[in-house]
Amino acid sequence: MIKSGHHQVLWLYGDDVIEAGTSNIFFVFKPTTPNGKVEVVTPELRDLILPGVTRDSIMVFLYIYAENI
């Protein structure tokens, strides 16, 4: 993998991105309209996604500070 210039993998389950190999994955989407908001998406917790301190901290931060992002 590293020979190809890739240092990380995304795990897929069907059509869903479920995890990054050694880290949490978050997707950030820019607003599509002038008054739109940034959207942050991460896989939902279920059988294949484990809750973790880092993921939870980011989710709490986004919840508290969402209006300023």
C-alpha cells in the first residue's frame, strides 16, 4: 500500500463507508448555497462501528460549536 502512495484504507460494507483503518472518519461537505451550512457526516454507531473517545469528543465539539463552524 505505501509503495502506491497510500497510507490508509477505508473499510466498506456494501455501499457504506464504515471506518478508516486506524482512525475515525468524518466527511466535511461545503455549503452548496451562500446561506448554507457546512455538513459533517460520520458513520452511525451500529454493529460494525465502535464508540470511542475521539469520535465522541468530535461529535460533542460539533454539537456545541456548530453555529460557529
